[in-house]
Amino acid sequence: MPQGVLAFTEQVDGEFKKISFEAVSTAKQIAEKIGGPAMAAVMGSGVGAIADQTAAYGAQRILVADNDALQDGLVDAFVQAAAQLVEKADPAAVVIGASAMGKDIAARLSARLSAPLAMDCVDVRVDGDQIVATRPMYGGKVLADVSLAGTPAIVAIRPRSMDTVADPGAGEVETVDIELTATALSLVDKQMETGKIELTEADVVVTGGRGMGSDDFSVVEALAKALDGAVGASRSAVDEGWRPVSDQVGQTGKVVTPNLYVACGVSGAIQHLAGMASSRVVVAINKDPEAPIFSKCDFGIVADLFDAVPAMTAEVEKLKG
């Protein structure tokens, strides 16, 4: 009989992404309610050395799929490995991060296993004998509670929406032999952005919009650097070619949940709000007092961003000494 909860982790170049520990903590929380162990799945090439880090967040059993064929990050290879790990663990529920890779794996795994899936969840709880997940719908206008019938119930959690709770233990590491067949995908080229904080994992995000007026985001970059944050962009700024698509925040870009979100020259279209509405504190800077963003912010500054943002940066640097 299926029991316990299996959390899939995600790592880049031998370093776990924050969402990995959020997934393990969530799995531990669910396992305490439904019974069985909290388990962590670690997939990749040369990942055996970092696997035991998941024990610090409650993983009691750690399954490692260490295979050279997983080195290139091809999703169909990861899905094959994930399916075999699920078969090995036989969990009642699976938790995975709703990152770009995580969403892809979750959807394919759901189809392969004929298992129920709730995507982009901001809360998970146990109601009786079923997993109930809360997820935004209609661009974040409503929150829907979804009850998952069947096993394993797959829940993909939005990055930074769940608490990471330290729960140190002696997790048992087990290397699982997996068999990977030829994949339909092949790696053509790989370009890594180094020294850049990932938007979806950043504690602080500073975003520039159409009000920037050009591709000169230096004032936004300076504030983000002072706050140890990431730089984002609205769709209009990306459409103008001022920033890469990877920086886009919004319904058609990335969904972020930072502790602090600073919108500079962003009007606040509903598509953009859908990507940052879960931010804990929102500061808006716009010289148009009627900009929609002001109805959704915690603090609003009606001013020219090229005056306000450098002043904010100077104050932050002064406080930091």
C-alpha cells in the first residue's frame, strides 16, 4: 500500500536550488499527517555528494539517481528516472517544485503514471484521507482548493510559497540503479548565466517597466545590487528589447514571490500583477499618480524613478555602512 511522501529536488552544477528544500519541508509536513516516511529524490550526474543535505529538512529516506545521462538536463531522461524512483518509493504523494524544469517533469510524470496533478500550488494540506492543494486561477484573481483523488497525488509547489523548515535527522541515503533508454531530445547548445540571482528564488526583486524609457537599466541594477536582489522587467520592457525574456515577470513570464518587490516605472497591467501579486511587500515608483500599480502596492512613491531610485540606493548603501 502506498505510503509516505516523495519530494523531488532540483540542482544546478552540484548545488541545490532553494525550491528543493521547500519541497522536502512540504513533504515532511504532509507525511506527518498521512503517515509514512518523508523521502527525497535527488537526480543528476555526480549528485551523490550533496544528497545528504536534504536530511537537514526532514528527509528520512534519500533516493539518489546518479547517472551520466542526466548531466545535460534533458527532461525526458529525468522523467524516466523520476518514474523509476516513484516505483521504488511507492509514495502516497509526490511534491515537486513548480520551476520551469519541475513543471515539465510533473506534467509528464502525471501522464505517465495516470496520476492526479495540481500545478503551481501555494498551499497544501491533508483533509481526511485526501491531499488538498490551493492554487491560483484566472491570473491570480481567485484561489481554488483542489482535492486530489488517486495515488500518487502529485503537487507542484510555487517557489517561495512554502516555508523551509529545518528538521535535522539522519537521512538514509540509497543509490538506485535506473535504466534510461534513448531520449527524443538532444542538447544542441547550453548557455549559463553566471553571477545572476534567479528571479523565482530571489528575496528581493527590482523590476523596470516601460517607464525606464530605454535599455539603460543601470539605476534598477544598482538598487538590486544594494539589496542583494534580482532584476526583473515587465513585458513591455522585454517587448521593446530592453531586457531578455528570462527577466520577464508576469502571466507570460515568471511568477515571483519575494519578500520585497520594487516596481520602477511599471504601470501595473493585470498580466504583470499576476506574476508578482504574492510578493510580501510591494513598493511602486511611478510619476503617474493614476497608475494601476498603486492600488496593489504597500508603499507608493509618485515621482520620477530616475530621481527616486538612486536616492533609495544611496540610503540603502548608507544603512549597510
